Amino acid sequence: MAQLVKLQDYVSRYEKDLKRYTTQFVRLKKVQWIRMKSDWETGNIHGELEVEEAEEKPKKSFLPRFFRRKSKKTQDDENIEGSTEYFFTENEKELNGELVPDMHEEENAYTFQPSFYFAPQTMDDLKRMYIDQLFQFQMKWASSTLREESHLSPRYTRDTLLRAFTQRLPDSYLLLYRPVFQIKRAPVEAGIILLTPTQCLCIGILEEEVQAAFIPDGSRFWTKKIGKIDKKILSPLIGLNRTESIVKQIFRENGIEMPIKKIVLSRNGYINDTNTSFGIEYIDKKTYPDWFSYLKKNSSPMKAMQLKAAQSLLQNVLTTSYNKMDPGEDAASH
């Protein structure tokens, strides 16, 4: 599960101590999975369910119906969400031995504690329940610290691309999702930046109507075709080139030696005539499954240069947050 180190201009735990929290996330994920899996295998889930049902009794008869509907939705969305097998990278499928989390007392409120809100029938059901809760936990880490918090937009919890990246890619991937950089005292929103152990991917998103076809015109505008209707849209290369330029500049100033690759991504449409732009990879509905499968198979551990690259980017982002002790105060940018 890729680690969401920065979301928009929200305050992030990773900004405070990148190395510590990247390690802690992996440890928490493994420890809590072992605990939850053990509880499920030994049938030690009824106590939690009984407490929840007692608190909200009308939901008792609703749980099985909710669960069946949830399972069907997951199946229908298989082309986007994928199999639960993505929960583990290849070297994580066997989690033997004891793993003890090393937590500071002040962070107990932020320790990941998944619970059973229905009775899973299969291991895949259990994994789905677990990763859904882990995703919510990631959102908390990406929008708050012990003392600060940012207003989290609900749209990000529904963002299927964000979920795909955070739930299906290896733990060693570090994700900056539409970060806002402070460039010459001006805020500049970038696209998606994905730091793998070996390269930096700058990703521009092109997702509008389903089955739309996009034709690069080699200018500021592309043509979008839906059936017999043509429409001019702003070229995604404008934002993508801006993102690459920002990353290049920060890497150069900090002595970061890491390849940067530009990608235009459209999961639900088609991109035609992709030879018009040199040095850009186009991923559309036809090529997305293979491309994403390739990313998932990278089981390399995090590298020192990768962490250094992420740290240099985090040092140049804009953060808007408020003090938890007084949420009525005006949001402060820093």
C-alpha cells in the first residue's frame, strides 16, 4: 500500500519526520493485520460486533444485507479496485514472528486500531475490511498531526485513483497527491508525484467522459471526441510539464539524482496519435491494466535517494492547517 506522504496542501505527519513515519506505517500495517487475522481465525470477533449492535440495535438485521451489497460493489469495480491480492507485496505474504510496535505515548490516539463492523465470511472479505480501514487511517495521517489539522475534503475519500494508488501499490512507494508547492512566494498546484525506489513519476490525469477519445494536437489544446462530437480541451501536457519543471528544480537544488518520467493517464478513455510528444508515456484504458500490474510487481525496498527526494519535495510544499486546541482560529499557511 503506497504511503500518502502529502495530500494537496494538508498538514502531513510525514512532513514532521519522514523516515520515522514511513517505517512506522509498515510496522503498524503488519502488526494490526496479524492481530485482526488471528481474531478472525479464532472467532474472537463476536464481542466487538455485540458491542456495536447493542449501541445501535436497528442495524443488526441490516449487516448481512449491507455486506452482500458491499461484496457485489467490490466485484463490479474489479477493473478499478482489483483483487485483494494487492494487499501484500511479494515479500510480505508470510508475516511470521512477533512484531511489536514502537509507539510514543503521545501518539496512542493515532495508533491504527481496526475493528470488525461485520462478520467476514472469507479471507478476501477480511482483507477488504482491513484495507478500507487502513485507507481511512492513511487519510488521517495525511491531514493531521498531534497538534495540527487540515480540513479534509470528502472528495478524497471517494477518489478511486487515490484509493488505487494507496491500496494496491507496494509500501515502498511514496505518493504526493496534487501537492501545492511554494514557488517564489506563490502557491502552485502540481499533478501527481509518485516516488518509486528507482524513479520519480510525474502523472497528469485525463479522465472525463467514459469512452472518450483524446487526440493530441501538439499545441495548447487537444481534441476530445465522444461519438460524432468534437470538443477542444486544454492540453494535459501544460500541467504535466509544470509539475516536471518544479520537481527538476528542487532535485537540482538538493543534489537529487533520480530519473524523472512524465505520464499522461486516462483510465476510462483512449489517447490517439501518441507519437506527437517526445519523452512522455501515454497510459489509457487499453494499456492501464498492464502498466499498473508492472508497478505492483516492484518489490524493491525504499532507497536512501528516494527518501532524500521525498524530503526535498516536502520542504517546498505549502501547508494550510489550524491548531487543534483552537479550531476556530483562522487557518495558517506555512
